[in-house]
Amino acid sequence: MESFYISLAFGCAAAAANVAGGLLITIKRRWDEVLLKHFVALGTGFMLGAAFLGMVPESVRLTDHAPLLILGGYLLIHFAEHTLASHFHFGEETHVEAVLAPSVSLFALTGLLVHTFFDGVSIASGFHVSTELGVLIFVAVALHKIPEGFTVGSIMLASGRNRTMAVASSVALGVSTICGVLFASYLEGLLGYRLAVSAGVMIYVAASDLMPEVNREKGIRMALMVFVGVLLFYLTEQLLSGLGH
């Protein structure tokens, strides 16, 4: 029961980051894309570290079906994004003058809701394994939550919807994250399965959504930020281990 309340608290914090991203795009229409991509690059590295060094080994330890489930999680988000949210790219839809069809914004929101649901599943599953893994997954998720809310809000504005709808869409992403936490807690007996699917989802988001956006920016600094993200994961893991978690 204690892990439930802890994961719910961290899930709410991650959801708040979604809302913060939606509020940012409504406060200021234009943001420095290079600064945003540096933030995304940092999150990409941390997510890759969390997935490959934390979630994958734990899921393999918990279930023999882990490889298949990891692939299933990867393909699930691939399918959702390419059928329901085929237009969106993290950090790219920041020019509201590029008008989109209203239906595109709804499809993008639906696809992102699937993704954020598994954000919540990932956080809860991590805390069900250990406090250390839960915190590491939370940080990995939180680092891309603000760009995520920023993205969905900008898509809404680009499709002609008002600022209230832009903020409401980011709130919906946050609620979906919390629903993922509750769902994972309800199915606590399937920990290995949930963790493996969540690992596949995180690998897809980091490698297929975020990394291409990072690679669009030329120069070594952006590449180094990915390595800094992985290093940040390692240092955070060592810090938590030193604190006895």
C-alpha cells in the first residue's frame, strides 16, 4: 500500500509537468527551439539509460516473456502514433501560424494519451520493484513531460483551437498518466509484464520520437547532451544507492 501512495504522488508530479508544458505554450507563442532540443536531448539520454540499464534487466529477471513484451510495447506505440498521431513531433509543432486540420489535433491527442498512460504504468511498475528504480523512471519520464505538454498545446493552437483547449489537452495527458499509475497498481501481480511493456514504450519514445528531433540539430553539443543524460542517469542511480534505496 505504501508503494501505491508513493507511485501516485510521483505520478501526480509527472502529470503536473505535462500541464506546465501546456501552460508554457499559451504564455509565450515562440520559444528558442535550440534550447528546447537541448532539454529533449538530455531527456533522451536519461530515458535510454533508464530503459536499458534499469527496466530491461529487471523485467528479464521477473518474466521469461520479457523480450516479446518489450517488443510488443515498442510496436504498440509505433502503431498508435502512426495511425492516431501521425503528424506530431516532439518539440517541433511550435509555430502556430502553420495551421493544421482540427481533426489532426484530436488524433494527435489520442495517440499521446496512449503514450502518457504508459508513462504512469512505468512509474508505478518501477516503484513496485524498488524505490530506486521508481525514482529513476520518474526522472526519465518527467524530463520529457514538459516538451510533451508543450507539443500537444502547440498542436491545438496550430489547428485553430483556443488557449483553453491547449491547456485542457495538456491536463488530459496528465490525467492519463495518473490513470496509468492506478491501472498498474490494480494489476500489481503482473509486475514483470507491465515493466517489460513499459520498457518497450520508453525505448520507442527515446529512440524513435526524441532521437530524430535531436539529430535534426547539427553540431557536437546536441550529441553530447544525450551522453550527459545517460551520465545523469548513472549518477542519480549511484546517489540513490548511496542513500540506501
